[in-house]
Amino acid sequence: NHILTQDDFVGQDELSYPFEERGLQFGDGIYEVIRIYGGRYYLIHEHVERLYRSAAAIKIQVPYKKEDLYAKLDELLEKNKVTGDAKVYLQITRGSAPRDHAFPDGIEANLYAYVKDLPRPEEKLKNGVTTISHDDVRWDWCYIKSLNLLGNVLAKQAAKEKDCYEAVLHKDGEVTECSSSNAYLVKDGKVYTHPPKKNILHGCVRMRVEAFCDQEGIEFVEETFSLEDLQDADEVFLSSSTSEVMPILKVDELTIADGTPGPVTRTLQKCYEQDAG
Ligand code: PDD
């Protein structure tokens, strides 16, 4: 496995970090998960732009110029002979230095990116998934794709313990997003989702879902919906680079409509397949 670092490619076993590394000690860094279909990146531009935005927001200098990063990410797929469906995980931390909350002077960012095979979740895309609701206890700046994922991790684990796929996060009953995906409600043919404020991640697939809605003449409404609104929702779904457009059949004990994937979700899934194909 060839891994891209801030300097160049290394083998998996050559990658090592000093014990005082700010990603490990503070979660002081950012990341991206980029989808690959048939050996080719999907929404690479959106992910790279968001990476630079996240880095700027926490004052980290990305160790590559944008055009060089694109070239290195292509090289990552070539070196690893990726031809199928996969994902790239890329993270950048502020770097290594003696532990101090404030940024150490002269510190240089650490980057690594690796690629891993990842088949499409076909069975779940077809049949849908169940979820729990969970308090959104995360910080206010979730638009930054930060390595600080404790709130997300605990919510996802709570879902797993209930044999559920995801946790639908809410603040005082208003749905923000899910633990690692964006959340949507369909009512009377309109798609509702949380506005792209600082308290949710502005998903790359979410941007495409908006475009698919435009294309299909489906109204895309950036308004929050509540846990109570789920009671008479026609459909609920989620989206992410790894989950695509995924039907949600249940939230806690509540079955959404008749408990099967709905027509708007199916339409958006078709759009996704065409776009990604
Ligand atoms: N998660 N919201 C959160 C909190 C996320 O972590 C993600 C992505 C999304 C969807 O973003 P996108 O459409 O750009 O993938 C929304 C990735 C897949 C992860 O952490 O594994």
C-alpha cells in the first residue's frame, strides 16, 4: 500500500509519527473521504475545495499547492493500481511539536492519504436502513471537517448498539444532520434539509442532491425539520460519499410512511447513479 504524505509517497510500514502529534493529542486537524468509482474520483473538485476551506478555517497551511495535490491524488490511484470502487481517506494535522494548546511556532503540517477498496452498499441502497435519533452534542463549527469526531463517534456507536445504521442528530428537536451523513425529509414532493449554516457539514453529495432536485423539478427547501415532522413525513433519506442516497425506513420506533423507500428517494438515487457512473 503506497501512502501519500506531505513529502512524498511511503510504504504503509514506513509511516510513523512522533508521540507528540497534534492530530493524536488534540484532534487538531482536518480530513476528507473521497469516493472512487471504477478507478476514477467522484466529486474530487468539491472535496479538494472543502479541504482547503477547512484548513483555512483552522489556520493550517495545506502542504501542497492545489494543482500539485490533484496530481498527487491521481498518482495515489495509479501507484496502488486502483481500478474498482474505493475511497481515499486524506487527513492533515497541524503537525508534531511539544504539547501546548496554542500553535507552536514554526510547526509544519502532516498529511497522509491512503486508498482502500469500498464496494457500493447495494443491499442497503435497495432496501433502506433504520436509524435512531440522538442529541447533537457537537461544537458549533461542524462545517469544518475536523478530526474532532467524538460527538459523531458516540452517536454512531449508540446507533450500532440498537442495530441501526445511522444516528439522526437533533438540537432541541430540530434535525441538523446524521453522525456521518446529511439528512433529508420529503413532504408533498418537496425535499427539506438543514440550511448550510456553520453547524452542519456542507456535504459534497448534498450539493449534488440539490442539483438533482433542480434537474428533476423537485423543490429543494433549505429549512430545518423537527423530530415531530418525521411523524407525517412521506420519505426520509440521508446522503454521503460512502452511503450515496440512502433511504431511511425508521427513526427510533417510528416507521416513516409505509416503511419502504419512496419515489423521490428512488429518483435521486437514479440521478446519483447516472452522475457517478
Ligand atoms: N462523512 N455530515 C457529516 C457529519 C459527515 O461526516 C459527512 C461525511 C457528511 C456527508 O458529506 P459528503 O457528502 O461530502 O461525503 C455529512 C464521511 C463520509 C466520513 O466521515 O466518513
